[in-house]
Amino acid sequence: MSEWTGELYGFYTNKPTKSVFSFFKNEILKIDYQYEYNSYNDEESLFFYKDKNMLRHHEDIGYNLDLDNKGCFCIEAKIVNLHGIATLFEFESESNFEPYDINLQLDDIFYYVLILPDFIENSQFCSDIHRLFVNTLAKIRL
């Protein structure tokens, strides 16, 4: 398979990988998915699949929703520095202001990439997994 598949959703946070992976894994186990943990070059990942049939299908064609509108998905994590300028359109759910630039100088923060079979706007399954991850980040207290 030479074509890239899956839709990527990135998150920068101060929530540590050990806590995030543990909490998210437990939430996903409730929907009867299995997982594989991998670690390579300071990056960690959890890959989720329903059963061996889904895993084999994923290995053949990549991320997909072919089996009952569900599919494999993954969360990857690493520690990064975030230095840059971003335009702020919304803050704490408020957007009643003119967008403006903010400077970001954050060292050693956690960057997560959630890889889903499709866009969250196109799939209830993907939307549900995305929401579970967002809720995981919200529930973890340092």
C-alpha cells in the first residue's frame, strides 16, 4: 500500500502521555476494541482495532470504514516544542472579538495525533472517537 490513508487531528497539551494513554485506552476497551502499543524514537502510539478481521482489512487497504461503518484508528504521541505565531479566533469558547495574533513559546509539551478512518463530519463513528479523545484530555487533571 503506497497511498496515505486516514484523517489526522493534532492536539498540543500539557497532559502527559502515560495518563492520556491509560485513560483513553480504558475508554476504548469499553467498546470492545483491542490495541497494540508501540514505541520508537521517542514517539509512542496506541493502535486500535475491533478484531483480527478488521486488522487484516486495514493492513490490506489502510484506514477505512468498510466493516459496519467502523474501522481501525490510532493515537500517536511525542514531546515537542511549540514556538510560533498563531491567530486566535476563539478563546474559552468565546469568539466575540476580532482575531489577533499570539506568540507561542512552549517547551516540552505533549503533541498527540489522532488518526481516524474518515473526517469527523462524515462519520458518526469517527466523531464519537474524536469526542472520546477530547473528553479524555478534559478529564485529566495534573
